[in-house]
Amino acid sequence: MEYLSFLLIYGGPFVLAGLLILLFAYVTHRVRLKNPSFDASMGKAVRIVSAKRFKETAAVVIVVAVVIVLWWNGYGGDIDNP
């Protein structure tokens, strides 16, 4: 239970960032399915950064957050006194 609270406190911002990236990717993907001219209206950036890349980025952010938290807990300090 201590690991979970530590993960939520120190890894929360990274996990939240990953979830926001996933949400943005989902919304962008849904809009692109319903409106084919969305790419033209949003410009080149939407075509370059696809939903798949957003999902990969979110996964990397979450994994890095977990690794940092576990490393900090195991090697960098104590939960009560980091």
C-alpha cells in the first residue's frame, strides 16, 4: 500500500500527462473519422503526429514515471523521508 501511495504522489503528474495525451489522441481520431477534411483544416501537424504516436508517447511517459518512482523508492530514499 505504501508503494501505491508513493506512486500516486510522485508519479501522478506523469500518469496524468499520459492519460491526457491518450484522451487527445482519441478525440482527434474520432474527429478525423467523422470529418475527412479535418486534416486539411488542422494543417500538417495532425497528419504527422498520428493517434498511434500519441498512444506510444503516453505509454512511454507512464513507464518512465513508474521506473522513476520505483528507483527513487529503492535507491534514492525512503518513503517517509525521501
